[in-house]
Amino acid sequence: MRLSPSVLAADFTRLGDQLDIVAASGVDAIHYDVMDGDFVPALSFGDSILKNIKNRFGDTFFLDAHLMVTEPARFAETFRKAGADNITIHIEACKHIDRSIEAVKDTGAQVGIALNPGTPLDSISEIIHKVDMVLLMSVNPGFGGQKYIEYCTGKIARLNQWKKDLGLDFSIQVDGGISPSNVKMVLDAGIDNVVAGSAVFRNDIAENCKAFRNIMNF
Ligand code: DX5
Ligand code: ZN
């Protein structure tokens, strides 16, 4: 079980110190949300903060870049160079998804495919064997602090069953509205990688990580 705190919810004036607390809490991954104001309504940041994190923390964290941008493969090399170990691209943002997946693989990074809540699982049936991770969005992407969309739980369970039927071993990540109060529900449905932004960085980071750790056993 992996917890991937989303730095979107961090205080950027104190980012390094906040990530020290995250690392000391036994967390081994960071989720990095890139938004372009086109694929999603908001803007976040480019690759420079990721580069800073890599420089300061080295291999402490598995760096997971979630590109909420139109035609994300354009930036695969940029984020790989900045230190991304995994690059996740949205099925809805790519005209030629196979080519985009190959472009990420060419950088040497692991590749994740993300689906918005309303995007059917069937849309990835032809390429599911090519990815290291499937990210099921449990909010509409673009903002932190939104409420978990309940119908996503059934979708997680169906993907998990499909994965078993196919005999594949990709990771299943959930992103949006996850807190210690609902994390067990998504784990039971088949999630092995949990993204959490506000539930990690709001108030006491060490206490928040501990609350997740007690349930997730990482
Ligand atoms: C939303 C982002 C999420 C976001 C999650 O578009 O992809 O990673 O940071 O934030 P919370 O956990 O607060 O819903
Ligand atoms: Zn994300």
C-alpha cells in the first residue's frame, strides 16, 4: 500500500520542511499535479518545483507526475529530466493514446493512464496491458479539496476484477477526496496507491500521515 501525498495542497513557502515531516512519517512517494488551464480549468506549476524536490530529497521519494494537460506527451521528457519516476497521462487528453504511452516509455519513466470519473473503463481496453498504473480520478480533476464521488467505488472494484481476469499486475491509484475516513473503503475495493492532498497537508502533517498509516500499514 502506498500513500502519495499531493504537494498541490502544501504550503510552498515551507515545502522542504513539510516534506521532511512526510518522509519522517514513513511515506515513500510524492504526487505532483500539473495543470494547464486547458485540459482542466486551473493552472498549477511546471517542472521546476519537481526539480527542487529531486535535488533536495534524491531517492527518498518515488516521484509521481500527474499531467492534467492537453497532449501531455509533449512534456514527458521535461518531467522525466526533472526527476519523475512515473508519468501519468489522461486518456481524455491524448488524440493518439498509443503514441503518447510510447513517448512516456521512451523517457524511461513508468507510465500511468488516468481516467476521469465519467470516463468508462472500456476506453482503455486496448492499451491496458501497456501501463504500469491506472489512475481512477474520484473527483473531476482541476482542484484539491473536493468531495469524493461515490460511484467511483464500484468502478475501482470493476477495474480490480478486470485486472485479475486479465492476469495483469498494474497498480491501481485513486485521486480526489480521500481521507482517513474513507480510505479503507477504496482499499477494500482494490486500490493499492492512494493520493491525498488536503487530508495530508491540512493542519498536523505528522498526525495526518499517522492516521493513514494506521489504516494502510505502510
Ligand atoms: C485534483 C488532483 C489531486 C488533488 C487531490 O485534480 O489531481 O491530486 O491534489 O486533492 P485532495 O486530496 O484534496 O482531493
Ligand atoms: Zn492528481
